[in-house]
Amino acid sequence: MRSFSARVPFALLLALPLLTGCLERGNSPVAASMGDDDQYCQANGKVAVGTPEYVACRKDRDVQRQNAEARYDRRQRDLGEYMLNNPNRP
């Protein structure tokens, strides 16, 4: 019984690095590739912070980011389904 109780913490210790991937879920490469929304919307000082044009620009960037993340998630899901349905193909 003693050896079994020693195995459980060791197994959890080995599984911990695998579970850390779950914490990375919110950090998509899409968000990093789009850059800073504030710099993009100010566009060399043409649009001031707080103006309706600035707010509309930030909303447009949010929609663009959401669409890009949805495409990224869909590609990842499609790849996973392809790998499950075609296990013998490289």
C-alpha cells in the first residue's frame, strides 16, 4: 500500500507539464500578429483617442481579431479531425 501512495504524487508530477498547455489557451498567435490596436487606430496622430472614429476603429479591429481567431480555431479543429480520420497518412 505504501508504494501505491508514493506513485500517485510522482504520476501527478509527471503529468503537470502536459497540463500546462491548457493554461496557454487564451494566447493565440493571431492576437500577437495583429499588433497594437491603439497604435494602429491613432494612425500617426490623425485620430485622437476618444473620438467616434477611434472607437469605430477599435471595434473594427476587435471584429477582425475575432474573425481571425475563429479561422485559426477552425483550422486547428479541421487538422485534428483529419488526423483522427486518416491515421495511416503522414
